Amino acid sequence: MKTVPRNLVSLSVSTPDGIFTAHYSERGLAGINFPSKQNPAATREPENVPTKIQAWHRLTSAALKRVVAGEAPGKFPPFDLSAGTEFQCAVWQAMLQIQSGQAKSYGEIAQAIGKPKAVRAVGGACGANPIPVLVPCHRVIAAGGKIGGFSSDMNWKRTLLKREGVIVS
DNA sequence: CCACGGTGGTAGA
DNA sequence: TCTACCACCGTGG
């Protein structure tokens, strides 16, 4: 993955599970961070950003709160996935097709993007997903209903799946 | 349960 | 380039 320098605007989203941080480029939502103890503060106050981004952030906040509650997200802001490779974007796009309460295996995702043997690589692309929760990488599990892995806290994956009613072994 | 080989994409040297 | 990772998967003990 190449790191293109971009000016990102960071804003906070308060949820019952803590404060997420959302990052916006001029193209749309570019990243989300899980709450962390050192509380990665927003770089700006919402009043001081372009109204376009304020509108995106309202959509992000609402969608994030719903998914964290185990509900369908509703409307998304535009996503800026320009940091990803072509392969990663294909995987992320496939993940967006998984509805709330459903799950697919890494193998099924590989098949869905027409590269049935790129199974391990799909796992790598999941870990590189810059917009967790909204791009639902937590709904990608291992074959046979096993939980699989997660980049950050495995607890988040278990919690989100459980709230959506997905049973894993 | 465990070991192992086949895989494709990515990052780093 | 080459190499060493991997959020995998199926098969075989």
C-alpha cells in the first residue's frame, strides 16, 4: 500500500462504546479509528470544517451508531478509498454487499471477486480496511463458522457479530 | 485435535 | 528483483 500524503480532517463520534474518530479527505470518508484509551482527539471542531464535511460527518455518526448497536447502517457518506490497491478495493466493495446480520467466509469473498484462490490475500485486505464497522470487515469470518482474526481488538469483532445476531463457533 | 502444502497479494530490503 | 510474512482452506493423520 502506498502512502499518499493527504490533508485529513478528523472529527469525533461519541457512542456508548467510546469515542470513535472519523477522518475525511476532500473526496469523502477516508478512515475510522476505534476508541482508544489515549482518546485520539478530533483535530478540529465540527463548526470549523466545510459544510460538505459536516454533512458527511452527520451521516457517518448516524451510521456508526446504528451498526455499533447491531442495526442496519442507513445512508453512507461517500467513501474515499483511494489509499487502497485495486485488489483491496474489490474486497472492500464485496464486503459492503454483506447485509447486517449476515456473514461470509474469506473464501466466499475471494470467489465473489473472481479470484477463488486468493483466499489468504482476502484476509490481508480485510486487515487493511481503513473504514472498519461501516465497511463491515467484522462480517468476514473463517470457513466452518469459525471466528477468524481481526486487526485490532478481537473483542470488537465478537461484539459486533453478536449484536447483529450472528452465531460463531 | 495438529501438521502441512497450496495458494495470491503486500511490504520491505 | 527476491523474500518473508499472512485475519485462509482443504486434506490427512
